[in-house]
Amino acid sequence: MTDSTPSLATPYRTHTCGALRAADSGSDARLAGWVHRRRDHGQLIFLDLRDRHGLTQVVIDATDAPEAHAAASRVRSEFVVSVAGRVERRLEGTENPRLPTGEIELRATRVEILTEARTPPFYINEPDAPVDESLRLRYRYLDLRRQPMADRLLLRSRLVQAIREAHHANGFVEVETPNLIKSTPEGARDFIVPSRLQPGSVYALPQSPQQLKQLLMVAGVDRYFQIARCFRDEDLRGDRQPEFTQLDLEMSFVDEDAVMDFVERMVIEVSRSTTPDRPIQEVPFPRFTYAEALERYGSDKPDLRFDMELVDLAPSLTDTGGTPVSGFRVFDEALAGGGRVKAIVVPGMAGATRREIDELTETAKRFGARGLAHLACEAGGDVKGPIVKFLGDTTTRAIVEDAGAGEGDLILIVADTADVTNDVLGRLRAELGARLGLADPNVLAYCWVHRFPMYQWDAENGRWDATHNPFSGVVPEDEALLVTASGDPARPSPEDPAGQARAMQYDIALNGWELGGGSVRIHRRDLLERSFALQGYSLERMRNMFGALLEAFDYGPPPHGGIALGVDRWAALLAHQTNIREVMAFPKTQSGSDLMLEAPSEPDPAQFAELGLRFVGVKPAGDAGA
Ligand code: ASP
């Protein structure tokens, strides 16, 4: 790893540990860094000196430099030392072609120990050694010294730099928004911060800067972006942390295409500059409607690096009048009940053992299916599977043909409601794609999914919930649908026309992960109030939660729209990681702990008192809601 920065010389060093080359031989140099490895050959001591820029071999000869040799004898791994001497070419045959500095070594005449180090809890000089993650998190500052983490931190830094450059080059203004605000719902619980100056009141940490960025549009900022920290109190998993970073942006006087076009250009530019060696699968990015994405991939964040599309088997299972006639009760009942029978074709898995099939069936059940049927297309054209005897030869052949299956393929079939069928097959597709290595790990397959439904029915609360963001605009031709069947906006029901309305919402997916999402917003107060009413907000609650934005819309809001992209997710995917912790300097564990700082921790009673709070305990788990 070389460094092209002009000069990183300081009073402690003339060069970084990654800078010296054969052309420097004969000159004097001084380096400072950590002792990566020490080899004591008696007369000669070798130190590999490391900083984040690289590694340089230092040699200390007892005859030439007895004092330096004595100091070097005391040195251990991870001591911080400063060394000075002459740069020399290494002896022929001892060069290290894997190191950028591998042609030279520093013959040290001075070795100064700057600080000593205890033996670290894990090897820092063995990047591939498996280390328990909690140990890594407890000693994150040591973990970050290890090459893979250091590299990922640098990649993330390049990513954010490229994001900033692309936005500044396109007329965006970087604006910071506060973290102590009022609740901005994004579908998670708020983290709240009690106010000392106003006892009994709380701030909420932003789930996103959504309302503030819209207010910036009313303010005339025109194009805003921010590398924004967001806070959502929800259960953690690989792609979630309680606090995370978004590239948040908003643009005025735009429609869906204008936002998507800019974001697409920006994403391409940023990807190419951050990871130039990773090809982008398809440009322009494929665009799917939500309905199409579910129909073809069973997912609104499809991994397009491999095919295995979902196939509709209804044509092979029904007569010309559309009546189900497959002979297999499960299929016929699903179709007669308005459900779906669909399949995926798994290449080369026809030889799956009984156990493998049982495992797949269990997986499908875990995903919510009642069962999983299969047909194995064996060599020689035979098709096997327990359902063949019900389907008969003609229907079986028709399925194989419709599914486009060939010899050696395994057809997996789910019959259920449309939602369950698509979801289960979509998840099986993702899982099998990963297990069979169908996706090229180097390729970046971005795509857009748009035209989401505005709302989904919330049976528990008897209202429509925004599928994404409560501020999302409605596709202009669907505006008339934002009404209830009863005519009273305060009395929604699942039959409301609103259920058919599509949002001007677009998500961007990368390799099977949702990378970001945004929308063109509702910018008319009357329409926003109508939409909030469908979402079950009383006028009073609306004013209480979104008063500033509603009021601002009385003062000339421009049409506007935006998006937010998960920077942690983006960095993780660019760094070939499946967990965003791997690209965060100081992440939290699954249970939200910072193992290094030991947070969260018990507050000082005095802090509680100052805030006018008293801890009354929590109900034991399992008692919730009782
Ligand atoms: N505020 C949204 C989010 O955080 C993004 C957007 O609609 O711009 O997901």
C-alpha cells in the first residue's frame, strides 16, 4: 500500500512505513510505527515496522550500532518505535515482491522506544487468524490495526469522499441537521433523550432527517445532501445497527426520473472511483415495478447476479377456461382459492438426496410455506418426485417445459397465497443462489424497484400504514384513489380505493440488499393531510407530530423528492462483507452493547435526579403486554 499524499513527514519521521523505494537507497530516513514482527538473529535484529501506510523492514547490526541493537533487543510486538538510518537495497535474493517497500530495508543506527505494549489479546500480524468477535469489539482499537479492518476503513473513507465530490459537482449543498429533534417516524422506535432544562420533556433522536430536509427545500436550498447519522431502536441483525449512516439527499423541482437519474449517475461514479476493479453488471440500472419484482424474483430487492426467476405454473395446471385440473389437490385448491402455484428451477440439483429435500422443505416452512413440492429432471429425461403420480405424465411434462427445466435441474414448487408463494420462493432463490455460488462475487448488480403500493392495511389498528415513508407522493393518476369507501377519511377499511394507490417511491437494490429508498413527496398541504388521515392520524396528532412541515407547506413549498442510501450497507457490499459491523469503526453487538466503552451503562443516580427521573424497573421478559 503506497501513499500518494504529498508529504506525511513529521518531527518523528521523514517517511511513512509504506513510502521508501529502491530509488531512495543511499539516503537517510527516519520512520515511526508499530513493531509488526521482530526476528532476532543475534548479531542482526530485523524489525518489520508498520503504520497504516505499509511495512518497512529495519535491520540493526550489533557491530555497526550497538546502542540501537540493545534497544531493539528490548522491543516486542506492537511497541511504538522511531528508527533512523540509511535506506539500502536488500541483498539480492532477499527482496520481498509482495511488499511495495520490498526492494529496500532501513539499516538503523538509532532505535528509540516511544511506548511499550502489552502482549495483545490476539495476533495483529496474522490477518486471517480467526478471532472471537466479542474480543475484537472489546479491543476494537487493536482490531482496527489489523490489515483487513484498516483496509475497510480506508475503503469507507474513499466511498464517503467520492459521495461528497459527486454531490458538490452537481450543485448540492451539504447541510448538517440536528440530532436532538422531535420524532420523525421511519417505522422504528425512537431513542429519546430527556431534557434537563425542561423536565418531563424529551427529544427524539432522528430516525432520519426526513422532515428537516423537506423543510430545507421549502427554504430554497434546492439540492441538499448530508452524510447523516440516524438512530432507530429496533432489533439488530447483519445489516442493521441502532445508529447508522445514511447518504441523505433531497432535490427541488424534480419528478421521479430526475431523482433516479441523478442518483444512478452518482452511484456509478462513486462505485467506479471507490472500487474500480468491480464491474457494474448493467447500465442503465434495470428498473422493475414492485409488482414485477415480486412476480419475477419474489423480492423487492432482487439479486440480479443470477437468473433463477420464479415461473408461474398456472398455465400448465388449468384448462382453457382457467379451471384448475392438475389432479394434485394442493395445487388445485390454491388456484381455485385465488392463490398461486409457482416454481424455481435450481440448476444441477436433480440429484438432491432425500435429506437435502427435507432440509429445503423445512426451510420453506420456516419462510412461511405449508409445504414444498419438487420434481427432479433426471438424466435421460425421466422426471421424478412424489407428486408425479397425482399430476400424470402430461401435466408433469407441461410443468417441466413451462419452467424451462433441463436435465439435472430440480424444480421447487410452492402453492399458496400470492404473497406467501412469492416471498417463500424469493427467499429460497436467494438462499440457493448463495449456497450454489451462482452469483459472481465481484459484480455489482444495481437495480431500481418503484411503483410501490402507497399503503398496506394494518388490520390490528384498522388503518392504512405507509409502506415506506408517510410523506411519499402518490402517482399522479392515482391521486383520486386516496379516499375511503365510507367517504369518511377517519373510517378507513381494507376495501378502500386507497389500497390500490401507487406511491412515487423508488428503492435501489444492490446484490440482493436494499441499498436505499426515497420518493417524490406530497408537497400540497391538503393532500398530505388526506394521506395522514388514511394513516390514522387525527388532526391533532398530525399537528403535534408534523406541525412545522404542515405549516411550512402554507408558505410556498416547491415540488421536491429525495432518497437515502445506507452508507454502512454500501461500504459493506463494496468490501465483500455480509455484516455492516465489518465496515464500522466502533459498532455495537447484536444486543446493542458497545463492548469497548461498556455502554449502555447504569446512569449515575445524580443524573437521573437532575432529569427528574426515577427508574422503576422493567417487567421480566415474557410479561410484556400481559
Ligand atoms: N427518509 C427516508 C429513509 O430514511 C428516505 C427518503 O425517503 O428520502 O428511509
